[in-house]
Amino acid sequence: MNISIVGTGYVGLTTGALLAAAGNKVYCIDVDPNKINVVKKGKSHFYEQGLDQFVKKTVDEGSLIPTLSYEKSIPDSEVAIICVGTPSKGDGSVDLSYVYNSTESIARNMKNGTIIVQKSTVPVGTGRRLQKIISRVGKKGSVVSCPEFLAEGSAVFDSLNMDRFVIGSESEPAKQKVIKLFQSLDDYSRTLDLESFDEFATIYNKKLSKFTDIPFEDRIYSMSLESAELVKVSANSFLTTKISFANSIAKICDKVGADINEVMDGIGADHRIGRAFLYAGLGWGGGCFPKDTAGLVYSAEEQGVDFKLLKSVVDVNNAQILYVVRKAKEMLKGELENKIITVLGLSFKPGTSDIRISPSIKLVKNLTYNHAKIRVYDPKAMENTEQELNNDVYFAKDIEDALRGTELAILATEWPEFIEMDFSSLKKFFKTPNLLDARNRWPKEKVKKLGFSYSGIGRS
Ligand SMILES: NC(=O)c1ccc[n+]([C@@H]2O[C@H](COP(=O)([O-])OP(=O)(O)OC[C@H]3O[C@@H](n4cnc5c(N)ncnc54)[C@H](O)[C@@H]3O)[C@@H](O)[C@H]2O)c1
């Protein structure tokens, strides 16, 4: 099928490269010439594990066509998939200007009958507005909501192995066509030649064995436009609720001497609850959770619904950085000023260079505000962060450099290289061997035996 992806970011490029690898002709459109130029060279403009090999192969073969031109791509496409950003405005509402502008550009260039797939996460009711834009431009076409559930850090795996495919529209033929398109991706994943994608194969070796056996048709959830739009924001809000719940229980653990990891293992073993996302730490961030929760609170209010539960989830999260800063202060005998502190990890989660609303960056800013001397290191997000943080922060070359002379090391993003670091050989770099495990992934008993002072979140 010939398709256009509008917005060549995390979602757009991943979806575009994989749909192209699956045998479709895919135009990836963006308004940013820098991004398009990088993709034209067969590379991703951000770090996502395993993605580069798919981008290279499909650009080289000509099945993925990066472009700035709606005029050249949209008329040749049966389906246009919107993957532009939907950032939060100051009042919590969602800035839909990118979605509206791109819809207008698609509508002006499309042939009648083109299907517009809305993959960006939007407030409920947006799809109806897109239908009005298409009519205003004088064109005929269907709007389909097809929310994206990939997670950065495992985007390739998630896109090849969708646990569910949610689709909402008034038009049954449009739904069937979009289902056929994504069925091609699922079929492709079954025949994936791992030797050509060894980067993906190596990283996902463990997960690959868990590729679902459930046929694609049994993973399709077909529904109304409004229901599909609401599924996405509700799902993200529910995940943030789990994290804020774990962070609240962790505070009780700290008071009574329980270990949050043990408590959550016990809770998560209940199949009605599940273990995923029940992790205490620095709190949630990233390009999606903060704006999607704020957006749902705002939409609910517009409908006269006071979403007290979700407001509390957000409040708990906003307070979490301060909780961690207080712990850092306690470990440094009540003083942060002029203390040398190492922050390990800057991206909002491991496996990505994305630092949007990263809890780690918030932590660094708070510590520098308190006049601590900060040394930072991240395997993939240093370049992005240099633009975000000022010169008060020392950007280390590697873990050893980051720990040199430190009085406290904080695990802020749980990259495997930080979790598995060799504590006994690295101890000599510490001025005082203090570890603050803000992701609860360091081996508490082991590091204590090695002579470190250890504190976690709910692991006192
Ligand atoms: N990143 C994720 O993990 C993820 C997961 C699920 C859903 N989503 C949702 O998907 C959407 C996209 O997210 P993202 O992280 O890929 O964003 P992103 O910022 O990485 O990419 C968006 C791209 O759209 C481009 N763009 C803006 N206006 C445009 C226009 N008029 N025409 C063409 N391109 C335009 C931007 O230049 C940018 O490259 C958001 O609504 C997000 O909430 C993201």
C-alpha cells in the first residue's frame, strides 16, 4: 500500500520504517529539514534501540521516502497517518495546532477517498474536528483513530508485536483498510530475517521468544472514534496511577522499615493487579505521561467531571523529586551546598535519548538550585542535555569520570550499565561512598557489604 506518515518523530519514523520494511511504499513527511536530512542518510535523528538498521535498509531500497513535500507524497497515498506532536499548554489543555495544520495540509493535497489515520494522542472529540477540516477544504475522506501504544526504549519490538490494535471510526471500509495495512506489519514480524537486523535481534533476544502467539485478528479492538481516543489517554493515566501509588506506599515503607520492592512483588503477583509499573522511584515523566494526564484532567473538567483521583496522581508525582532531594540531603548530613553529587542517567527512561520532562533533569536542576556541584553522565542523552542544562553541571566522559571525587551517586535513570556497574572497583573514585538508589535497582545488600551507605525509595 502507498501511505504517508505525517510527522517523522519517535512514533512517525518507527512506524514508517517498519511499514516500509513490511513491503509498503512509505513517505515520511516532516516540516523540519534537519530531521529529514538525517533520515535521507539512512539514519534516525534520535536514539532508539534497533531502529537504525530498519531506517537504513528501507531508505536504501527506496521504500521509505523522507520528504518535506506534502504535494509530492499525499496525492500518491491511499492512507495518511498523523504522528505530529501534541504538547501540553500551560493550563493542561493540549496544543492541537500541529494536528490541525497537518490535517489541513493533507486535505488540500489528497485525492477524495483518502483515509486520514489519527495516531497522535489527542483529547476525545478531535477526530470529529478533523472531519470538519476535510469538509471545509472541500474534500471527502474518512477519519480513523488508531492510537499508538509503543514505548520509547522498546519501540521497534512494540510496533512489531502489538499487544492490542485499537481502531475507531464511523467508516467500516476505512477501518478494514487500516487493519489490512497493520496486518502487513504483523505478518512481516513473523518472517523477520533476524540476521539482517542483528542490532534488534541482540537487544530483544529475550523478548523475541515472547512474541505473541495470539493471531492479529484476535488483538483488534474495533470501536467508535470517541472510544478509541479515550482508550489512549486513559491507558497512560492508569499507568501513572500505578507509579504514583507505588511511590505513596514507598513513603510508608520508609517509615516502618519495609522494602517497597518486596511489597510490590507481593501485590503484583495477583493477576488482577500485575507487577508492571508498580515501581517506586523518581516519578514519571517523558513526552507522553505528563501531557496525557494533564490533558485528561482538562477534558474531564470541560465535560463537568472533576477527576480528583488523577489530580492526586499528578500531585504525588510533582512532590516526588523533593522527596528524593530530601533523602540526598539526609545522606550528606543535612548539607547540599558545595557537595559533589553524581547523577547517573539523564533521559526520562533507559533505552532512549529523549529528555522531555525527564525526572532526572528536574532532579539536577533542583540540586544545582541548592548549590550542589553536579557531575552527570548518560550513555545516550548527553548531547540533548547540554542544550538544556547550563554550565554549572560537569558533563562526564564515562561512569568513572562521573564518580571521580563524588560524595553521593544517585541512580536517576536505570540504564543497564548503571545497574550492573562494578561497585567494588568503582568505590575508589568516591570521596564518600554514598549511594542513593532513586530507581530501586541497585543490589542493596551487596553494596552495603562493600562498605557503601545505601538509601533507596521505600527501602530503608
Ligand atoms: N513518543 C512516544 O513514546 C509516543 C507513544 C505513543 C504515542 N505518542 C504520541 O504520538 C505523537 C507524536 O509523538 P512523538 O514522540 O513521535 O513526537 P515528536 O515530537 O518526536 O515528533 C513529531 C514530529 O512532527 C513534526 N511536525 C510538526 N508539525 C508538522 C506538520 N505540520 N507536518 C509534518 N510534520 C510536522 C515535528 O517536526 C516532529 O518531528 C504525540 O501525540 C504523542 O503523544 C508518542
